[in-house]
Amino acid sequence: LAFAVSAIVALMHDIVISIGAVSYLGYEVNSTFVIAILTILGYSINDTV
């Protein structure tokens, strides 16, 4: 259970940092952005496992 919680926390950290950077820079959120976030999620969970 502890590993699952830490994996979810790591995923949330990666996504919050990515979305925060895009928000701070004022970029437009479009379908390419959503694909990029999903790609980051995929690589992050694959690296965690």
C-alpha cells in the first residue's frame, strides 16, 4: 500500500509541476497539451514501476 501511495504522489507531483509551468508561462491548453500531459503520465508511471 505504501508503494502505491508513493507512486500516486509522484504522478501528482509530475503533473502539478507540468501544468503549473504551462499556466505560469501562459500557454494555450489544447489537444496537444492534453496529449503531452498523458505522455508524461505514461512515462512517469512506467518509470515508477
